Amino acid sequence: MTQSIETTPEKELSPEQQENLLSTLKARFTKNMNRHPDVQWNTVQVRLEANGEKLWSLYEMERTGGEPDVVGHDQKTGEYIFYDCSAESPKGRRSCCYDRQALESRKENKPATNAVDMAAAMGIKLLTEEQYGALQKLGQFDTKTSSWVETPAEIRKLGGALFSDYRYGRVFIYHNGAESYYAARGFRGSLRV
């Protein structure tokens, strides 16, 4: 069931929410050092504490089941890159079609929301095909589910959208009508802090 994204309108966390989130992120970071071997938690935490709105976005990623973790560090900008690293597509973001146009085109049995709008409301971006492939090099994700990925305009213009999963020992990129939605398909996001 897709969760509502109605949350604190000012996009601020209480001190308790912030403390709990940082504790969760640190534990995940420490447990999965293979995802970020050259990154130190102290420097990540300093950056997070200085970016309240980004911390709120990470809270939303966590709240909807994404299990965000650091997967890279941009040496030029100093930003840390977070992806949703849950084993399967985040539970709180499933059963959604691709975007608003797709949602509005459905005549009946409309899903509650769409991936593009939900990501924007959370302050994150859908993973691209390239980012999804990079995530899969860090483990095996979406072995039972699938995730919408950012779709090129030329495909979207024709009514399609892309999704991906991991089956038979490899990553697959597929297409579907953008208005389709399934209980086992959600989306993964990225955030730069």
C-alpha cells in the first residue's frame, strides 16, 4: 500500500526525529562499508546536520521503506550521494504509476499517486538507468519487485516508461505503459547532500 506523503509542511524534523534518523543512518552506514569504502561517517554527519531540508528528505526516504545509504562522494562538490538501498522496492512507494500525466490518463482504478510527483514531494529524484546499474553493483536489489527509473523524454512522449529489476543474475531494463501500476513496483530515489 502506498503511503501518503502528507507530512510536516515546513520540512523540518524534531530533535528526536533527527537523532533517531542519524542513529539509523549511522548504523546502516557502518554495516555496509562496501557501499562507501573511502567515506567517513563523521564527515557525512556534519554535512547532514548542516542541511535540514536534505535530512528531512532522508527521513521521508526512510519512512517510506527506502533504507537510504551513502553510495558515493562527489569530489568536486563535496556532496555525499544517497540511494534507496532496501532489498526490494520501497514498500511505502509501490502501486504507483509513472507520472501525473499517466495518472490523469487512467479512466478507472487509478492509483493513489505517481512516482515522479511523490519523489518531487520528498525532495529526491528517481534513479536513472545508469544509477540503477551502479546500485546493482553494490548488491542484489529488486529480486522480487521492480522499480520505475527516470524515463527519457522521447519514450515518455510515446506513452511509455522504464522500470528495472534484477533477475537471473543480471539487471533488466523494461518498458511499460506509464499509466500501469503494480503492487510489486515502486521507485528508488537518489539524494545529494
